[in-house]
Amino acid sequence: MSSLALSFELAGCVAAILLAIGTPVAYWLAYSNWRGKFLLESIVALPLVLPPTVLGFYALLAMGPRGPLGRLWMALFGHGLAFTFSGLVIASVVYSFPFAVQPLIASFEAVDRKLLDASAVLGAGKWRTFRRIILPLSLPGVVTALVLSFAHTLGEFGVVLMVGGNLAGVTRTVSIDIYDRVQSIEYRAANHLALLLLGISFAVLCLVYAVNRCVWAPAWARWTVK
């Protein structure tokens, strides 16, 4: 498997997992009245300021043969977790968590509370209110969370190198491949991969800004009305 294909597989898995676990976390943070929720908010945002090597180091310790995750994984599946694709997925989920949760929180908080109160008065439960009101109105935030977590994972370097190493076809992502080619003075090949990532990053940003500027809002409004 090529490094680019491996990176896309990793980014896709991480984006899907983050949407699944980030949505309930973002919902709770957006609507909870607990005074101490700033502690959880700080934990969620920690990867934004923590150096990737620090996060990667502690992830490697946790996934090692003596770490709690490593021992649990060994007991369940019979092999180690460090320097595997599964280990990369777990570490990348932690590293990209705020890129999924924070856009979701912002979108959920932007929903008019009067609509939620009206839904409750009409007898709708929290799940139905979320599915019929909050989620449709928060679509730009959902798309932004998916795209940003995908793009952030696609360009990872420090965490990937610490947790996965450089195993061809297993943990060698495109960012590691570029680094290897530069180290080997293969500047032409490194430039091709770098330009490809540059184009992908630009396309991702265009998608995010298009959604945030409501380019698709009329089409989405027609769909929700139906």
C-alpha cells in the first residue's frame, strides 16, 4: 500500500471515529450547566497546545508492552499495539480530537434556544430534538469537524513517527514518506508528494469556507423542508 493511500485510510478512520465519539461530547459541553465543565474543555483542547512529540511519547508509553493500553490489547488480540496501524488510529483520534469537537460545540451553541424550548413544550424528547432540530441546523459544523479532523490527520508527522515509526505499508504515512525522501536527497519525489498534499489542503480549506459561508444553505434548506 502506498503512503498516500495509507494516509487516506488513516484519516478516514479517524474522522469517522471522531464524529461518532465527538458528537455526544460536544453536545454535553454545549448544553451542560455543570460549573466544572471547563476542566473537560481544557482536556479536549489540550492537543492544540501540546507538542506532538510529547503526546506521541506518552501515547507510546501507554501502548507499549508494559502500558495499560498495550497490555489490554495484547490480552484481547494477542499482539502489541505500538507500531501498528491500530495504534496510529488511537493516537490520531486523541491528537485530532479538538479539531472535531470544537466546531461541533460552536454549531450546537449557535442553535436558537427558543427552538429547543418549543420542541420540549411540544413533547419532543432530547433525541428527537437533536435529530430534527439541532443536527440539521448544525450541518456546517458537522462538515467542518469531519473535514478538519480528516485534513489534520492526513498531515500528521510527530505523533505518527513516535507511535508508528516508519514501517512501509503499515505505518509509513505520506508525511513520513516526504521526510524520508528529503533525508535521501530525493527532492523531486518529495516535491511531488508535497505539492499533492498542498493541493489537498487547499481543497479542504475551500470546502470548509464554502460551508461556513452557507454556499449550500439554500439546497440544504430545501432538503430539510421536504
